[in-house]
Amino acid sequence: MSKQTFLHGALILVAAGLITRLLGFVNRIVVARVMGPEGVGLYMMALPTLILAITITQFGLPVAISKRVSEAEATGNEGKIKRILIVSLAITGTLSIIFTIGIFLLAPIIANYFLTDSRALYPLLAVTPVIPIIAAASVIRGYFQGRQNMKPQALSQVIEQVVRIGAVIVFTKMLYPYGVQYAAAGAMASAVLGEFISLLYMLRQFNIHKSFHLRKSWKKHLGEGRKTLNELMTIALPTTGSRFIGSLTYFFEPILVAQSLAIAGVAAVESTKQYGELTGYVLPLLFLPTFLTHALSIALVPSISEAAAKGQNETIRYRIMQSIRLSIASGGLITIVFMIFPVVILTTVYGTSHASFMLQFMAPFFLLHYIQTPLQATLQALDLAKPAMWNTLIGSIVKFIVLVGLSSRPEFGIHGVAIAIVVGVVVVTLLHLGVLMKYKVMTFPLQLFTKFITVIGLTGFTGWIWKTNWLMESKPLSQLVTMGIGLSFVYVVLLFSLKLVSKEEWKLIPWHRLFHKK
């Protein structure tokens, strides 16, 4: 099996993340344009239920499988690798069957009484078959990560998005004449098809690269799997804690939004439309830069763990500050564009500018979200996963309190939901920073934040001047592209001038490994 170095594997994931993020964005555009905000709202209302079920089904096993497979490979213990896969498939297979049947039976109750829109039943039913598919895929993905072969995972992500985009065009257009709820179900069915084709590809790669027969003596390995199960659970349970909180929050959010907006006097159809504009239009734009922060998080865990084992505290501080710098740098420019040109962006992408205020308001706060993931990875690498979990829980509670308190008031409405999301981001990020400062891992990066405020402020002021004096309503898109290129130049020059990005960091990327095999 071909293996990559750590940095090479991380770069493969960055490339795949960029491609899938762009393809996913195209998918959202297609869904938004075909179904409109009401259809997107139904789609997004059903999605958190799926995410919660998948999180519980996976049980944090992908990370655990990756670690245990890597350890077993280091000692040449192929039997243990086989045992890990069999035990993991038994766990995820059992849980996936339970939750698939459970959601299928409870879908009418969830749609009618929790989501307050009976039409959400159809997308809920359409997406349930994806649970066992993703459960199996997560085990295979963990296996490849443990073998340090990131290519199957990266290519499977691209395949999944390509299939989903093609299917969503066909399914939504075919079903839309029957009602927006059927179109939303079609969008969910396209996700199921994409995941299924992706799983077939990964299974094919697994059969090519594996050095053992999985079906041979599987009962024996399953019977002897108690120790393996314990080893997996010591990693899986803490990982599941944080993810479960996030998924539970994601599950309850549309329920609280629907109930709160109903208290504010907003009709169910209108609240679904408004929630669709926020979660289907604004948030996907704000999440665009996170593919890089996710890759940085993957890279941080082993790097910081190794440095901590060697007592290299300065290296730990450098890696943390480096991840913060690169995370904010990657999201700073797009934040400026969202703040200055929200109407042009939304009109160009979705054909509507209704959510322009929310995009403009939320964009600067999401700079903190971009550093939140690397900070959480740092906490996990330093055996501070428990405080990270509590931070996530506290942030979720604060977010829900603000959400109910504001969105239930007519003068706030859906804007109260946007404020609550922002408050949650700020609270969790600051708590993560607080834990690292409490354990004297780092000090508050005041100088770094001041430099970035300067860069973003100067670039933003330049963009605002250009927009005020040069932007013509007859050619908004072409002028946005021109101004975007100009702002990119100003932004990059300021980054290098204030030493927020260095030439040495660029040279660290092993370009020759990306294009040549040894």
C-alpha cells in the first residue's frame, strides 16, 4: 500500500477539501436555485437529525481506528488490524440498523411536533438509507488513515460530490412539480446516491490494498475482540463526547428556531424560508475557508503531540501561533469581500439578496470560528480533550439561551438566530484560548490580533473606497472580480509586510512530492 509522509498526506487532504468544498458549494447553488429558500429550509431542517444519527452511529471510531491501525502496522500485527476492522464494523453496523429503523419510525413525530412542518417528513425518510452507508465508509476511512494512505479518502470525497451534483439536478427538477417537499426529498436522495458510489470506490480500493481476507475466520476475531473493543473505546468515547454535543446542538437548533419564531408571530412557512436563507445561503459562504483550517487541525495533532512528548514547549507555541496566523490569513480576505459586497455576492450566487445583512454582520465574527478548529485540535493533542468538550457544551448552552431570548421577540426574529450563532462562536473560541493560557501553553496573542485587525481594516477601507466611487449597478459581477483581484494584491502585500505570512512557510511545502512519486 502506498504511504505518504505526514505533510504530503495533509496536502492531499487540503486539495481534496478545496475541491469538495467548491463542488459542495455548487451543489448548494443548484439546490437553492431549483427549490428556493422554502425547499432549502425543509432540506436543512431534516439534515441535523441525520447528522445526529450518524455521529452516534460512528461513535468516534474513525479516529480510534486510525490510531490503533497505525500502532498495529508499526509492529506488523496484521491479525490485530483485521480484528479492529471486524469489531468496528460490528459496532457501526449494529448501531446503523437501530438508528435507520428508529428514524424511519419516528420521522412523522419529528416532522410534525419538533420541526413543526409536516413536509419535512419526506426528506427525513429519503435520507435514512445513508446511515449504514456512512457507517461502513467511516470504518474503511479510518483504516486508510491508519495506513497513512490519504488518497482513497480524498478521491472518494470528490466522487461523492460529483455524483451528488449530477443526481440533485435530475432528482430535484423531476420531483419539484409534485411539491417542494418532494424536491427536498430528491436532494436528500442524491446525497444517499453520492455516498453509496463513494463507498463502492473505497471498498474497491480496500480490496486492492488489503493484505488479508476479512471474511475468513471473522467469527473467531469477533469473539476475541473484547480487548480490541476496550482499546477502541478509550479513544472513541472522549471523541464522541464533543461531537455528540455539536450534533445534538445541530439537531435542536431548527426545532428551537421554529418554536421561537412561532412565538414571535412568524408563520411556519415563512420561518422555514428565513431559516433556509440563513443556513442554506449565508452559512455555506461563511464556511468556505474552513477546508484549510480542517487540514491544519489534522496536521496539528501529531506535530504538537510529538513536541509535547519531547518537552519542546517553544515548538508547541510556534505551531499554535502558526495555525492561528494561517487560519485567519486564509479567511481574512473573503471576510472583507462578504462585508463590503454582500448584496452582489448573494445576488450572483443565489439570485436573491434577502440575507445580505446577516452575511455582512456575521462575517467578521467568523474569523474566530476559523481558529476554533485548530485550537480544539491543540487541546486534544495536549490531552485537554475534556476541557474542550466542556467548552463546546458551555458555548451551546449560551447559544441556545440567546437564540430563544432574541428570536422569540418580533423585533429580532431570524436576526436573533444569527446573533446567537455568532455568540456561540465567540464564547467557544475564547474558552479554548482561556484553557491554553490557564495551562501556560501560550499567552493571549494580542500583537498578532492587532496586526490582523490592521491588515483587514486597511484592505477593507480600500475596498469600501473603490465600491463607493467605482461600482456600477449595471456591471456588478465584472467589477467585483476586478476589485477582488486588486484587494487580493493589497491584502497579500500587507500580510507579508507585517510578517503574518513568511516566505519560509511557503518553502516548507514539498512541491516535488506532490507531483513525483519515489
